[in-house]
Amino acid sequence: MTDKNYLDATSTVGIYAEILLGILRYVPVKNTSSENEYQRKLTKVLKFEKTHDPDLFRACIDLLEDTQYAIDEVFENGLITKSDSHGEKYLRLYGVLNAYYLQLGVITDLARLFKLRGLKKIRDDLKFTKIIELRNKLGSHTTSYLHAGSEEEPDFYRLAQTSIDKWGSNLGLVGRKKDIEEVDLTANMKEFTNRVEDILDQIVSKELNSRTFKKEHFEWLKLRHDYVKENRLNRN
């Protein structure tokens, strides 16, 4: 399999996660005599603040990859596969909604670790997206949902079962006032994922433009970054 074949089969977020892992592996750290000393030097080279931050960085990479597998599965196959069971519909819906919530935490941590400007705005821009609102209404605070900026008593939501189709194109949320809110799941998934890609690109661009790697390592990282930049440009 060529590099292009491999990258063509990998999601954009997945490739960004691979680049981040490459940065962690290839950032130059001088030889040390102990694990503790290596951790200390790695923290300094990455310009992190705490000695456990490189471990947090690795945890973020792994969680970003794992959650994206779930998200890519729904992008590719929707909420209904061959089994066409009610249980699978809900499992896939609740699973993908919570995968996005986990990514909210991951991206916030990565933005903090790499000291992106406007951290609060970055988190708020993601936190107040429709997909996170949908997650809170259906997958977390379903019977005790507080509307932002409202002093009303908590709302409660249920999903109209008949509104679930393969792509979640017209999910019907019924609240306390019995009004039906219609939501396009896939469209809101794409919106959040595009925002995640934007933030990951800021991090990767910042690191590749401000660090010196061995030639072969930089070429490996740049190949992937050039690929996702071109892919996103063509997609838009």
C-alpha cells in the first residue's frame, strides 16, 4: 500500500492524530540516564508545564483516534446497519454523541498544552455547537436540561422514535412544552468535525513551523500535513 492509498483510507482527524503522535515521537530529546530525566527533558522540549503533560498529550492522541473511529463509522454507515434493530439505532446515536463530547475535552486539553491563543473562545465555540447541545439533551442531561442564560426550571427531552432514520436527517426532540425540535445529525456532525480540524491544523502548523526535526522525520510529518491541507482545500 502506498502512502497515498493509506492516507486516502484514513479520515482527516485520524491523520492529524498521526501527525501529533509523530511530533511526540520525533521531537529531539538528548539521551538521558533515567526515565524521570527523560520525562523532564521531554516536558521542557515540548514547552509543557508539568512533567505528566507528555503523558496527557499521548492520552489525548489515543482518545482522539478512538473517538474518531466511532464518528467515522457513523459517517460511513449511519445509525442503521443490516441488523436494523431499535437497540442498535440508540447505541450508535448515543455513542457518536458522547464521542463528540469526549473530543471537546481532548481538543481543549490539546489547545491548552500547545498554548493556542483564545483558549476560552476555542472551548466555548465547541461547547456551544449544536452537536454538543444535542448530546446534552439526549445523551446526558435528558431529564434535567438547563437552557443557557435562562432562569426557567430545567427542561426535559425525549427522542421521537419514528424520527430516527439511517442518517439522522430529521431527528425529532420533544421537550417539556411539547414543541418538536428537528435536528439534522449528519450536518451538525460535519460542523463540529470541521471545527476540530481547524484547531488541529493550528497546532500542527505551529509545531512544524517552530521546531527542527531530523530530515526523514520532517518529511514524514510534512507529507501528511500537505495531504490534509490539500484535501481540506479541495473539499471546501
